[in-house]
Amino acid sequence: MTKILPVASGSSGNALLYMTENAKILIDAGSNTKTIKKALETQGLSLADLTHIFITHTHNDHIAALNVMLKHTPAKLYISENAYTEFYGYKDRALTFAYGETVDANGIAVKNFRTSHDSFGSVGYVLGDGKYDFGYCTDLGYVTEEVVKAVGDCHTLYIESNHDVEMLKRGPYPYFLKERILSMTGHISNKECADLVVHLAKRRTRNFILAHLSEQNNTPAKALLETENALFKAGADESIRVLVAQKKNTNPPIIL
């Protein structure tokens, strides 16, 4: 049995647990150690039980907990070769991989793919055995062909739905920050996420978890409505499930 547990999602921190009998994998370590520890405890686990940590990129909302966490876990820490050059403070623990490489994590194949984000070496991941694969892709900038190909056969996808464009444009952020978010190396909008969801729903993906929502420029209701409306208009199968990852660990685990 495989469990997926969103731990933290959004600009203040991002982390997710992927758990099987033999592998206890943390993807990203944003937020703080206390939040991650509490999420593990809900599953009868501790930091010492983690077997692997995979980092997508070096922005603080994806690595903030590492400094404390690494003192309490023997987990193997992985990051892309390019991101490693900016992985200050953790290089003595880090193992690296090349773009497109697959790492065996206690019997779970973890394959990375490049994402377009303003953090050198940014990647997403696909984990699984080819039957019920799980895709993790946030901080996309835009949806590249490489992303679509990488996650095209995933059964469940954790996908960025960062902002509502009109909320962002009318909101309090300074102009330069709005431009960064809207750029090809920023974040994708609810509309861009919904378009990708519709495309993948026509293939194998049955579960979608909308993630990395902006606290200032989005709401869970807006993100969910955009995707659900797009699926309805496309005549998608009603069995397709769409969830929203909450800011902190309030989501129950998803069983694959």
C-alpha cells in the first residue's frame, strides 16, 4: 500500500510524504521541522523513520526545515547536480542526480524532470512502479513539453495552481514581483493548471491535488472551481477526483 500525505503547501512552506512499507520519502522540506514531525506522527512515524528526502529546488519555502531536520534523520538527501551548486550548508549530506535520471529509493523508482523556474536546477518528480505512479510538480513557470511527457502516465498528480491572474494583477504585490510570478520562470495560474489537468484526465491520471496556492493571490475555492469547470466543459469522467492541498497538514492521506 502506498500513502501520499501533503504536509505543507504554499508560499510559506512545501513538503509532502510518500510512504510505502519499505520507503518513507519526503519531497521538499519547507515549512519547519515541527510541522513535518507532527505529520509523521499521524502515521505512527518519526523523523528517524525517513529513508529519503528529495528536494525540487533551493528556494527557502522548499528547504527551510533541513537545517534542523538533518540532525534527527539518517535519510538520504537528493538534489539535482545543477541545484547542488546553490545548496549551501548541506553539501556534505547531499547526493546528486542528472536530469532525467532515476534513483532507486528502497524499491521505489524516483525519476526527475526539469521545470522552468527561477531557481537553478529546479526539477519535479515521478515516483512509483509504473502502475500507480505519482507526479509532483510545483514552481513550474510554464508547462513545458518535458513536464507533460514526464507526468503523462501518472495515476495521481500533485500540481501547482498558484494564482488567479486577476487577483494577482489587482493585488498588493509590487510590479516586479507580479512580473516574476507571471513570467516563464515563475508560477502557473489556475487557468494553466486547469488546462493541464484536462489534458491529463484524457489519459491515465485519475487524482489531482492542487498545490502551492498563493495566500495573497488565490483561494482554494477559486483554484478548485477553475479546474472543476474545465473538466466539466471537457466532458471528463465523473470519477476523476480533484483535491486542494491545504497550507498545513489538514489533508488525510491518499491511498494509491
